[in-house]
Amino acid sequence: MSGPILLANVGRPDSASLAAYRAAGGYEGVRRALKDLQPAGVIDEVKKAGLRGRGGAGFPTGMKWGFVPAQSPKARYFVCNADESEPGTFKDRLLMERDPHQVLEGLIIGSYAIGARDAFIYVRGEFAPAHRALALAIDELRRDRLIGPKVLGTDYSLEIHLYKGAGAYICGEETALMESIEGKRGHPRLKPPFPAVEGLFGCPTNINNVETLANVPHILRRGAAWYAGIGREKNTGPKLYCLSGHLKRPGVVEAPLGVRLHELIFEHGGGLWRSGARLKAVIPGGSSVPVLRAEESDILMDFDSVARAGSLLGSAGVIVMDDRTCMVNALLNILKFYAHESCGQCTPCREGCHWMAKIVHRIEHGRGKEADIDLIDNVAGNIMGKTICPLGDAAAMPAQSFVRKFRDEFVDHVRRGACPFGNTQ
């Protein structure tokens, strides 16, 4: 990868405009898809490229598109999940604000591939600049007849509908997102049925996140073989990594999928922000994934390599912690977030997330017992895999990993009767 692909237009004058995007080759992917390929051919191209979903699960995108029945008597819908809400993650917002047409082109191609005549973009409520940029870009598309009836003079028609959420973390879960679009409370649905069979308004639906869709135009424009040549086998293409925490240069970095984590931290991120500081821990995929100790962190940042290391790539929100970090306090901060954001539908999540937060709060403030440390692990184990959606797991996985990998710190808090790092949260 000789230069940025997904971020190539970011930073250019008027990068959010249709004129600037077209000048850089924009919408050539749409033209190829609609003029030269049948929908099944588009899906096949994305499969050959090896694109995996960038929202967290890493599921093969082309395969997911293929699950939507081609001959359904019902309408088919395509949804862009722009409700980026994972702590430590801020890549989708950048794409929407600075290069919305890249996302919209991917949405048009995907909609054509599954036969959808209506597409929906669900934007997180706090993302006012992103919402404005997308609204302006959609207006440009409509004026230029890139959406609406007979796109590019073909028989294909598409409307794009922009929705703004109210800022609930749970609405980033795809079935809760659909409930919200339908005007209901954002409660996740039981599966099956899966969205590809019965999704939005009871119709077959495909859902992809912002970064996933931003990859699609490049596959159609340059070909599956070119795309598959970036990254690693079964982990292909460019990837956006969000660097935050104790770094000199936090921000969004584009690199081939499978870049080394140490390269992200010490080269792209400039290393630790404090002179003489040592790396203590890294969360590689946003706050919902297991933490890694410093000695575990020299890994490749792709879906399979991070899984082998005992964590998840997730949203690629890399959170770096130096040796002054209190791991009990860090876990407390994470658990308070998930306790607040639980929708309350499932008892293990509703009660368990608050319970874990209370226990860790007790330990952090010098009122804990050693039995509390095992209790955190036990409660987390009784949440894992027992809820309708993954929010319960998102709290349980970091809880178990923090306790198991930094147990000595939890014990020290209990025996001292205070936080050795002097925290008062």
C-alpha cells in the first residue's frame, strides 16, 4: 500500500463536495457496477476481494450481501450503521465529515447488489457535523441524478433516507438500530429471524458500517485482485485504526490490515507521551474487548491474529495505558459506561453490569474484600453469552480480562484499603 486509500481525500480543500470527490475518481465504482455488472457480479467481486466487515465482527461482506434473497416478494433495504459509539473509536465520524461521498458510493453499490430501492443511514445523535455533511452530499447526489429514478440512465432507482439517533450506545447493535428507525425503543431483537430474512419493517435487510462501505468503491474501481493484495490472507485491504490514551500523537491511522500493534503505538502514535514511561496495557479493539498486558502486545492487528492473542480487533480502537495507570480505576470507568448504556431488557446485563461496577467501585475506594475479586469474575461469567445482544459480553470480557491479568493490582487495593495510585473517582 503506497499511500492512503480511505483517507486519500481527507485534508484536501472541499473534500466533502461532490466535485472534489469526482475529481479524485469518485463514482467510477458505481458506474462500473451499474453499467458493466449484474448484482450477483458485484457480490462476487466483493467476495473475491475478501472484504470483512469493519464494524467489529469481521464477517465477510460479500457473503453477508448474498444472504439477502434475490427474489423476495417484499422490498429489500440496505442500512448504513453510522452510530459509532464504541469508546476509543472515532474513524467513522472522520469519514462522514471529511469524505461522505466515499461512504455514499459504497452504499449505492451495496444497495444495487442486493436489489434495494431504499437505503437508510442511521447517524449517532451527537454527530451533528457528520449529519450535516451527509445531508449536503445526499442533496448533491439527488441534483446530479446519482440517486433517485434511473441512476446513471439505467433502470435502477434508489432513494437514501438519513436518520439521526438520540445517542444510545445500544442502537449501534443492528437490530436495536432497526427498531429505532421504525420509531420504537432501541431494544435488540431475538435472532432468528436474522435481518437478511426479516429486518427493517419486516423486510429483508442488509446492514454494514461506515468504514466497510467506504472500502467498496475501491474494490469496484480497481478490482478484487488489487484489493486482495493489500494486507494479509483472509485479512485483506486497508484499515483505519483509532489511537488514543497515553500517546504523543493520538488520532486515526490508515495502514494495511495486519500492521503490527507496536508500529501503531511507537511509530504512528509517536510512543508514550511521558518521558521515561513504560507501556503497561493496551486495549486493541475499543473498550468492549479483553485487555492485553504490555508483554502480550507485540501482535499483528488483524481479526485472526488478535483473536489468537486472546482479544478481538473489534472496532480497532487502540487504547494505550502507561505504567501510571490504575487498572482498577480503568475498569471502573469502562463498567460505569456499560451499566449506564444497558437497555435493561435482559436481566443478566441489567443487573450484572451495575453489580460489577459497584464491586469495582468498592475495591477502588478501599472498601473491598479479596472475595470481591473472584466475585467480579463470577458475575462476568454469568453474563457472557446469556443476553439477547452483545452488550453484556462487552462489559463481561474486559471485566474478566482486567481481573485475571492484573489481579495483583486488585489485591493491592484491597490490602492497602486505598488506591495505591491516589485516585479518588
